[in-house]
Amino acid sequence: MSNDQIQMEATTRRPAEMIGAVWQELETACAKFPTWPTAPLHALAVLGEEFGELTKDVLQMAYEPGKTSAENVRKEAIQTAAMALRFVASLDAYIYKAGEQHRQEQWQAHRDAYSASGSLHPCYD
């Protein structure tokens, strides 16, 4: 029986088995990617990527039948839950600081021209 089949069967039964499927996915993910971002925005991006895949599969189930399956939704939900646990597990290790930023000078002349003309905003003219 494949790992996917085990996960599917486990998540159709008791809550403890669902948690077991998430735990198994967490162990697999930690073995494959043993490090986790210290920057919380990067960690959130990992979780967001999994949530995006889950969102795509749920949307396809609703609006594009045949492009995915309930098994894929289940798999993505389990992966999202596992990454949420990794995110929570590192709450005390995150370093919260602003990232480096830069100005986008290429827009300055355009912005100045609109300001000088008295226009409200390029999107509203």
C-alpha cells in the first residue's frame, strides 16, 4: 500500500488517525527539508505555498471537475497542516525584523508628472 493510500484511508476514519497522517507528513517533510526559515515571512511563504496548492485543488474540484481528485485535496490538506505545525513549532525561534528595501526610481518621473498635472492618480484618470 502506498503512502498516499495510507493517508487517504487514515483521514476518512477517526481524528487520531487524521493527526497521525499529518504527523507522518511532518516527519517526511522534516527528513527531506531538515532546516526551517528563521525569518517568519519566509516560513509563512512555505506555509502559503502549501495553502495555495490546497486552494487550487479545492477550486478545481468545484469548478473544473476532472482536473484533480478528492485524494489530491486530502493530500494537500495534510501537507498544509504539517507546514502549519512546522510554523507553530518555530514561533520562539523567529527573528522579526524588517527586510532590506529599495526605492523604485524608474517610477519617480512618472509620479512627478502626474503630481504636477494635478491629476488624482494614473489609475483613476
